[in-house]
Amino acid sequence: MVDTTPLTRAVDDFADRLRAAPQSRLQRGAAAEALGLARELARRAQLVEEPGAEPREMPDAGMFAAADQIAVAAHDLALVLEDEGQVEEAAALVEEARKRAGV
């Protein structure tokens, strides 16, 4: 069993910061950054779960749902990761997106 704690901690922290962010920050790009991350994490999970199938794109549920979307996508991905390297890579994606979002 792979320890996915680094990924889940990173995404839970990012999600909490998004939830606490003012609407103006979400509108200035934090929500869009989070949606992009959620879509990438969901795409990666789908590629593992359904090899050969075309990944479906996570819909834009609005800026106030962005925190929940990254949390769901990351926790889904954590369930299918197969090694520590994949966990580290996904956690790094989360941290990079958090920095770009400015939260």
C-alpha cells in the first residue's frame, strides 16, 4: 500500500485556503488555477482506472466549488496511485498550483 499522505495533506491545505479566500482572489485566477488542477488530477486518475479510454473533462462548477473539486479529484487519484514517485509528483502539482493561485 502506497502512503498518499503527502498528496492528501497538500490538497486539503490548498482546498482550505481556497475556502477561506475572498471572492476577489478567486475571481483573479485562484479558482481557475484550482479547476485546472482538478481537471489534471481527474485525468490522471481516469487514465489509471480506464486505460485506453478517453478521459472525461471535469466540468466547471463555479468558483465556489473549486476547493471541493480539487479535494475530490486528488482523493480519487490517491486511491489509484501505485508508487511513492507518483504520490510525490501529484503533491508537487498541487503545491505548484497553490503557489500560482496565490493562496
